[in-house]
Amino acid sequence: MINPSLRQSDPHPGQSHLLCTTRGPDETVDLGRRVGESVRSNLFVALSGDLGTGKTTLTQGIAIGLGLTDGVTSPTFTLVNEYVRGRGPQCRRLVHMDVYRLEGGSAAELDGIGFGDLLDDLDAPDDFGLLVLVVEWADRLAANVPADRLEITGCVDEDEPDVRRFHLQAWGEAATEIVQRLTGGV
């Protein structure tokens, strides 16, 4: 699934990249699972890509990797879905947002769905457990995306409709460690 010949590194500290190819939904879930298993601290995941690129399928895998067994569904109409297991320091929490229907990602709209509070939760100490905030269509958030994040952009291969290509770009220490774990570097 992860093609080592597609790896790229960035000479800028705190940033690293990885290109992954999946062939079908099972491999996309598996990529997400590997991302979820690699999370060690609170994380913002910015998902982008056209309709049908596997954003929700990837998020299902992230949930599995975090040990969350509830079936993850698309938050297209609810805007926010939350999945939680455990309490206190052992808590695992995935918040899955879809901002496609928001008009421009204004601060008022984002506050209306609790986005600011969730960003505050990302800065909470480990005593509160682990939070992964996954936002589909994150490219619509513009300046509201945190500096520390894992950006994942998906696209469908034009020649092979079951093939997805995912570009993972890490910004900050937590996301960089995830990319390094995925490439066998940590």
C-alpha cells in the first residue's frame, strides 16, 4: 500500500511528506488504521479531495486505529459526529467534521458547530485523554486551520477508478512523528 518509491522528504524541519496509493476501500481503511495507530498526542487532521476520494473511508480506518469500534459515518448532514471510548487519561475521542456545507468557513459558522472549543480541546493536557479532530473539506477553512496538523489530500486515479492516491503532509511535531512511523522512521 505505501510505495517507498513515492516517499519524499522536505528539507524544512517539522515538515515531511508521504504519498500513498490504495487499491479499493479495504486498503484505504488500512491506511487510516495505520495513521490512527500512530497517533500519540492530540491531532488535527485536515482532509481534502473531491467527492468520492475516500475521506470518510480513511476516517473509518483512523477510528479503528484508535480502538473505536462504533461505525464511523459521514457527517455531511450532521456536520459533526463524535466517537468516544474510555474516560480520563485513557479516553480516545475522534471528532469527525464535514465543513462542505458551510458558506466560507466564517468564524460565526465555525463557532456554531463548536469548532473553536474543539481547537481548545486539542491543547488540553494528556489527563483528558487523546483527541483526533478530523475535518473533511478542510481546504475551505482557510486561515482557521491550526498550524500543527496532518494534511491528507486524496484523489482518484483517472485510469483506475478503484485506485486512490493520498498525499500526507505533516506540519508540526505530532504529525511529523506519524509520517515517520508510517515510513518506518520511528
